[in-house]
Amino acid sequence: MHFVYVIQSRKTKDLYFGCTSNLEQRLVAHNEGRNSSTKFGIPWEIVFCEGYRSSKDAKARESKLKYYGNARTHIKNRIKNSLL
């Protein structure tokens, strides 16, 4: 499985959108500071994820979430009660 995920920084409340085939390992990498985009927001927690059988589908969805404001807004509205 391939996952598109949203994590939120407990420190800054920022959101980060990503894609991975190993969700648990990827969260550990974010929280260990191995990603330059997220190292200043440690600790991070998963607030949303979607599963896909195809990596191509997951990457296309991640791209929409990262670069199209309406998609980001839609996800934020769907998970508004889950955010810090």
C-alpha cells in the first residue's frame, strides 16, 4: 500500500502533506529531523491518511494536496476537528 498523509506539528501547528509506502517509518523520520522541511516542527503527529494500491495514484494525490489550494482547503475542512 501507498499512503498520502497529513502530519501536524505539535510545536508550530503547521501541516505537512506527504506520500510513503511505510507510514510508521516515515513519521519516525520526520520526528528524528531527517526531513529538512519538517525538522523545525518536531514533534509531528499523523492527523489524516489515505491508502492507495498504486504509487502513481498516491503521488498524484499528494501533488494535488501540496500544490492546489482548493484541495488543501477541502482536506483541512474534512479534518478540522482533528487538528490542534
